[in-house]
Amino acid sequence: MRSGERGDFPISALDREGPSVPYTGSLLHRADRNRENSDWLESCRRHPATRYLPFWDLKVAMCREPLPDLYWVAADQLPDQVTAESSSIFLGLDQNDNACFTASIGEEARVLLEPSGAGFVDARSAAAQLDDGRAAIVAQARSLLNWNAQNPYCARCGAATHPQNAGTQRRCVSTTCNTVIFPRVDPVVIMLVVSADGQQCLLGRNPGYPGNLVSALAGYMEPGESIEEAVRREILEEAGVEVGAVRYFTSQPWPFPATLMIGCFAVAEYMALDVNYDELEWARWFAKNEVQALFTGEHEEVSAPRPIAIAHHLIKHWLAYGLQASSDSS
């Protein structure tokens, strides 16, 4: 019997939905049925109550006074070609049932918006400044804008493609092909491996990480693979550790460009490591007191993932709900 497959799992409080993480909990109702109604969409595009969220160079428009917020504009503040069917993307309806679109703007339009207080920031900075679901709107808009820009031609026949369903699909213009293209979403498993007694977790450093950052291990899923199988394969591939039980935690859209992070916990079968240095700079086991020092900024060697990342929440959940923490507080 593999560790953790019977009896207590080393992380408690997993019998509920995971915590709210950045880029989730959108304030918009996607109203997917409305995307198919071209007449309704056209009536909305220039309606005075319709709002547009401009992007420039995949950076979102924000204002900073009195507090950071998304910078929505009316259709008459943008050039006609920006609000046209071929350029704008329907995001959904706000709480007042007003249609909300997004669109990429050029340098000239960007300059015109600046005097009114708009600035353009990358999606990571936006998520760090926004709460209550507004960052989820940024993730949706950025991913769709980037996907549309990256798919002007049909991969099957090479002909041009045209947006449909309000920018959530593209169709090949060739009548002999007529292929419909859907937005790509790349699933990634990210997992915190814990010891069987729940007292240690496995963290590693990727060569591309900034500063002294360490994080949970992660990797792309492969075709024909379940989430649990992907977790076990990635941990064995990167750290040389076999794991038994795997438990889903929560998920997070990661719009760089369009990844779905699938957060899990996994229980190690043994503690010996065989790190793949083609994948990682290093990996090692961390005790709870060390990890706590990461989050207080007191660790002398490494730093914790930022709060916008799902890894931050995986690790903090382990600190709060690990069995050792529960027994210590009883």
C-alpha cells in the first residue's frame, strides 16, 4: 500500500473547494449564448453604456486614483476600427447587464488616453494591485487578445482566419476548409510534495526564476495523461521521487499566454532525491520553520513565491493545515 492511500492524508481541510487565488472569480457573467447573436453584439458595440477595456502591447489600462482599478472607456473614446467586429472581443456582462468588451489599441490611441489618467501595466502587476475578481477579467482579456493575434492563418490550409462568436473562435475563410479554431489552453500540474508525516515539503528552483525564488515543482501535462499521472511523472522526472496519494487543491488561469495551473498535493514514498539538473538548479526538503521564514522574509538564502502565484497558496495551506500544525495547536 502506497503512503497516504489509506488513513490520514498529511494535509487536512482538503474536503472543500480551495481558496480564491488571483486571476479567478471574475465579476463578469460571460453570457456565452449572447456571443452567437451577431445582431445583439452589433447593437452593443457602440452603445453608450457599453464598456471597453483597452490593452496596448498586451498591457492593460489602469488608473491609480483614488485606488488602482481597471480603466474602462466608452466606445466613443476609441477609434471605430478598434470597436469593430474584427478587433473587439466580448468579455461578458457586468453587474448592471452592460456589455463589456476588450480590444488592442495602437500607439496613437494610447497617447490620447494618457491625459485622462490611464496607464498600461503588465498582467502580473495588475494582479498584484487588484482583488475581488478584477484580475480574472485581465486574464480572460489578455489570453483572448493574444490568441487572436497569434492565429491570423489556418493551421490546416494556410488561408486567413476571421473571428467569430465575439472573438472566442476563429474560422478559416476558405470555403473548402472552413475549419473552426478554438482558443488554446495549456494544462500544467503544480504540486507540493510532502513527507509522509507532513513535516517537510519539497521545493526547488528553476533556472529561469528571478532573484532567489523557490517554488513547488510543476510541469505540462502530456496527451493521454490524467492529472494524478502527470503529477507522479513530473515529480519522478524532476526530483527522482515516487509519490503515492495525490490530492487536488485548486486551479488558476495563468495568462502567459494561456495556461491552466492545476494545484495538487502529493505524498512522497521516500525522502531520497535524484535531482534532474537539466530541469532544475536544485531541489531539497524544507521543514516548516524554514518555510515560515520564507514567508516572513527572514530566510537568509531563498524567497517564497509571490501571492499572485498558486504555489504561494499551496505552500501556505500546508503551513496552516498540515497535521503537525494541527497537533501542535491542540
